[in-house]
Amino acid sequence: MRLVFAGTPEPAVVALQRLLDSEHEIAAVITRPDARKGRGRTLHPSPVSALAQEHGIEVLAPSTLKPGTEDGEALRARLREIAPDCIPVVAYGNLVTEDLLDLPIHGWVNLHFSLLPAWRGAAPVQAAINAGDDITGASTFRIEKGLDTGPVLGTVTERIRDTDTADDLLTRLAYSGADLLVATMDGLEAGQIQPQPQQGEASYATKITTEDARITWSNPDFAVDRHIRAHTPGPGAWTLLGEERFKIGTAPRVKDTELTDELKGLAPGVVLVNKDSVHVGTGTTPLRLDRIQPPGKKMMAAADWARGRENTDGMIFQ
């Protein structure tokens, strides 16, 4: 099929590469405009744009898709010229207006990193980890007016591991989801896919803010552990020590056999530093603090951070 691919961040690159390696034609990509990054605030193309340029593929980067705007109308005109059979979408990051949805024969097909209707919305991977789900996956579905409500075209499942961060899980889903997206394009071309309405109760994963990532140490250890992993690496789970903000990298749960009387009595947020370990109290049993990022510094081993402090008595994370 003749495709126009819509996507922006790194996870979308995997899907675009899989499609480039397939029998389908990528006539163009739609992505977010170049963004300013780094100390010099220089413009950088999105990861999808960079890959497309490497392959000599036309890049369309409108600031908006709204009809009546200069960028929106230019995109519509170009899509009519290209006449794609389908527009596969992976984390594009812009609202597709209703008049655009019927332009391709097979519509806009989104690869979403959950088993719909579970975790519709912007942060499904983070939500699944934070909720303690055992199984998640990826779905392809045809985009319609509602938020992630369209009929499902295909799914793939993925087990959530006890140590998974959002980055770990998203990386695996990016690859299995890319294969699913190619299979969906193959099936649509062959006329072998029957869209299925979503079944079951929907749950929602809203966009995560920095404030959402703050750690509540009075929660049970399993909840704090999930929270940290769900917000790693971005925006990064964080806490306050005095007035300074620290990011917490990894803080695994402590096994029952490792619990000493000293650890059992640790109050929420209280930091206990021993010779080679750092622990933090929660609402139940403490967590072992392995990685921490002090203000203005890189992520480091918590034991090294503690050794570098003059006084570790009385430290309480808030």
C-alpha cells in the first residue's frame, strides 16, 4: 500500500523502520515541527523526521492540522496529491481533525501501547505499571472522533515484569507493536482484517505532569515502587529533601529475609544510611534506594551520594 506515516518520538522510529523494510511504500511522513533543544536552543528535527530524511522521504511538519490555517490547508492539499491508502500513526502528538480521517481509503490507523479499551489516552505504559497490571500490550485501531475509541484491527500482549520501568516496557512494546502495525497494513491490503468494536470498560491514562511524579512515601512499598518505575525516565519520580528536589532512579522493594529490626521501624520518608546501603521508609516496609539524582547533577549510586554528604542523620524525604 501507499502510506503516509505520522509520528514524532523515538518509539515511533521503530515502527517507521519496520514499514520501510516492508513491501509497503512510504510516500511521506507527518511529524511535529523541529524543536529547540540544548543550551544553545538550536532547532532539532524529531526522531521520525531524522529517519525520513536519511531515506530521502518527504517530511511534512505542520504546526497545526486545523482547517482554515495555512499549515492545515497546505497539508490537506499535499495529502490529496499523494493519495495514500492509509496513514499509520505512532505517537504523532497532534489532534487529527475529523475532516482528515476519511481522506485515505483505510483511514488513519493508530498503534496504541495498551490493550484497548484499557488505558486510553496519553500515557498508557506509565498507567499500566502504576496500576500494578500484570499484562498489557499494543493495539492497532482506526482513529475516529472519540479519544482512542475506534474499532480494533489487531493486538499483541506483553507481560509487565516486576522490575520494568516505563522505558523498559515501552521499548519492548515499540518492537512488538511495530510488527503488529506492519501485519495490520498487510491485512488491510489483503482485505483480511475485520474491525472489531472495543469490548469492556474503558480506563484512561491522562498526560503526566511533573507534579504527578512526586513520591508519596506514606503509601505502601509496592505502590511507591510502581510509582517510581512508572515515571522513569520521564518526567522522573522526585522528592524533596529540605527545599532541594531529588529524582529517584531505582528503589526496589526489600525482601522479608533482609528486614532487620532497624528497617522495620523506619517511618515514611526517613532515610537510613548504612555502610553500603541506603533505605527509605514507606507506609509499610522500606525500599532500598539504589539510584538518586541530586539537584544539578547526574543520576548516581545512592551509596556514593550518601558517602559524599557530611551529615546523613535526620534526613527525611518529603
